[in-house]
Amino acid sequence: CKKKLASPDDPLTLDKLSKVFELLQKKYAEEYVRYKLSGLVYSLAFPLIKKHMKDWKPLDRPAQFLDVLITWRSLLYAPPSSSPSSPPSSSSRYDPYDLYNRLIYEIVLPKIRSTLSTEWNPRDHDSAIQLLESANRILPDFVTQHILVTLILPKLTREVEHWNPRKDTIPIHQWLHPWLPILGLKRMETLWAPIRHKLVQCLSAWHPSDPSAFMMIEPWKRVFASQDMENMLVRSILPKLILAMRELVINPQSQILDQFRWVSQWTLL
């Protein structure tokens, strides 16, 4: 088989290999299952895929390699002889005897894990989200959830610990909120308490004339629990707004409304 698939002048490639076995699977579906040709596919494809993956940059080109695996999912799937030959769904649990799962666990997952652990900057949400969206097409759902819980959330947690609202120029919601649809509000709730604590500390030196506090807090209106938001406002904002209103001088002939404007924007929360 190898001799027909490759020669010194025409080496074996993933594209050539996939076309040959796609033809076999289509024309001889029963024999493909009966003689477990998926095992032969695996032995031939594994070293080629591994070599092909060495140059893959998951954060720079997330879909480049993953597109290749779409083809191999059906070629490596080996259902029982009595079952229809259809590839596993993305929600399938891990089966150590499933060759496609072996490929994912031995080649793809280590590459993604290593990249997210050592190369990914948590403030660059776009690259990681694009990678996971692409990977969703080839990874079982429980594997994606494992990546989110063991890699993404811990790195976000550490980044929140290092976040300094007084010095950081990029608002924290800009790199955290994009994860809400993916991680879910419940999983991310552990991040909210330290964020509120840091906001409260930052607001200790705040004056109502400074609009930056409102811009920093307003994005959290629908994220923090209503009671938590209210407690933070009552503790850090309301006392200073009351003091500002006490400084308002009523003068119909030359009324200055600065304090009123400072206070009125907070009614939006």
C-alpha cells in the first residue's frame, strides 16, 4: 500500500492519503469497516499530521491546521460492523479506542494547551476566542470545556490579580466581557469580588468631577449582581455625591450646575 501511495520522486502527502482513503471508504464502505482500514489510515496519517503540525501557530492561524482534521474525523472513525458508518458528534465522550480521539489527545490538545499556557496574553481575548471557535469544529465539547476550566479561567484569574485600575490604560471589561458568552456568568463569578475590591480601593481618592469612575463602573451594570452593585455604589459613590450636592450653591442669577451634572449621570446606574 505504501509503495503505491508514495515513491522517492512522489512522497506521500496528507492530501494524497486522504483522497485515496476517501475513495476506499466511499466505494467499499462495508469492507472499510470490516477490515478496520481506519487503523491503517491512522498508522499512515499520524506521522504526517504530527510533522505538519510542527509549524502550526494556533493563536496566529487558528484554522490553518484544524481544517485538515475535518477530513480525518470520518476516515478514522471505526463504528461496529452492525452500525452505520457516521463520524462521532462533537459531544461524544472520550473513547481511548477511538482513533480520532487519540489523534486529538496525542497531537492537537498538547499543542493547544502548550500555546495557551506559555504564549497567550489573557488581555488578547480575540486570538484565544478565535482559536477555541475553530477548535470547536474538531474537538469534543467536553474537551473544550476542560480547556476553558483548566487553562483559560486560571489565566484570567491571575491577570485580574495583577490588574491595577489606577495604572492600566485598557479597561478590564474590554478583555474580560468577551469571555462571558463562552465561559458563562456563573464560572466567571469568582472574578467579580476581587474586581469590586480593587474598584472600591481606587475610588477612595475619586472626586465626582472625574467622569472616569462612571465609565469604569457602568459596563458592570448587567454583570455584577444587583445587590453587589448597589453595595459598591452606596459605599464608594453615594457619600461623595451627597457631599458634592451640599456644595451646590443656589443662585438663580448666575447658577452653576456642575455638581448637579456630576450627580445626574449616576442615575443611569
